Amino acid sequence: MPTYAYACKDCGHAFDIVQSFSDSTLTSCPECEGTLRKKFNSVGVVFKGSGFYRTDSRDAKGNTVSAAPSAPASTPAAAPATPAPAAAAS
């Protein structure tokens, strides 16, 4: 069930509440019985990795890359991002 954020227009009290999609929107503040408004937040979806950007499926000229992969390019292997731990000195 999603969590919704509300704020009171009168006293400024803000709170979050878990509601079902079928539940009706809250209208009165639990603190002062004032008018509530629903706050809208950004969507909590994050796309990570390759394949999610427009440029991931295009070549340098902006043309779409063919569906059949070509022979792999001869590029050197990337070094590990973190160095190996040093040996403990005794």
C-alpha cells in the first residue's frame, strides 16, 4: 500500500499515512480539524545500469545501432575500480 503525505492549510501540521488506493482522501487535520491538502512527491523509481539512456542504443553519429551485434571491439580490459587491499605489515 502506498504512503501519502498530507499538510494542513491552517496550522501547517504535516504527516504521512499509509492508505489503500481505494481509500478516500483525508480532508480534516487530526490536530486542529482544519483543511488538509495532499502533497505530491517525486516518484521513487530509479533506473540504474546501461540500457536506460537514449544514447545507450546509438552510435556516435546518433544513428540507431543495428539489432545484430557486430564483432566485439578490441579494447583493453578495464582495471578494477578499487585497489586490492595491501598486505598487513607485521
